[in-house]
Amino acid sequence: MKFNKEDKSIEINRGATGTLKVTNTKGSFSIGDKLKFSIVERGNYNNVLFQKEYEITEESNIAYIQLKSEDTRFCDVISKEEIFWYELELNDSQNLIGYDSEKAKNFILYPEVPNKEVNNNG
């Protein structure tokens, strides 16, 4: 997984795992805070393709969002890069990363080779 600090884009292969480090520049995350990570169809915020909420378990100005393999398989198998948009919200009230004056934040998904069906019938 690659995070581009300049344009805040995320790049990852479908089926891969990754960790996103989130820094609270305005203070600390509190125990019980909730970070919501959403991926939407490019150009259509009404079509949420993936959404997961992470609860903060220790007070810190840094939190980590773990993306599991199944999390990055939110769409069908792809054969070329696909660009989606993403958003990161704190407590359903504060947009930390998402659509702003610099436009949408890209979540770029690259293909994975699917498992080949094995015919064991000889």
C-alpha cells in the first residue's frame, strides 16, 4: 500500500493488505473515538462500495487503519487500474480526509491475479 502525502491518494492491489497511519494534527484521539473509512464510486458519493469503522482504544495523536485482504476486494476482479474516491471521518462529524477544495481523494486499486479453478477430476 502506498500513500501519497501530496495529493493524499492511496494505491493498493486488490486483495492486498495495508496499514494507513492517521495523525491527528489538532490534538489526540480519545478512547472511544470512531474513525470511519469509506470508499465510493468515482464521481458518485451516493454509491458506497466499502465502509468500515475503527474504534480508538488508546489515547494518542496517531491511529492506524488496517485494511485486510477482504477489505480491498470490495469490487469484482479487475484487469486494469480502477480509480475510486475515499473519505476518512472522525466521529461521524469531522472530515479528516476527503472531498475538499483540492477535490476528491483517489483510492487507486490495481489488479490481482485471481486463484485459478483447479479441476481434480482428471
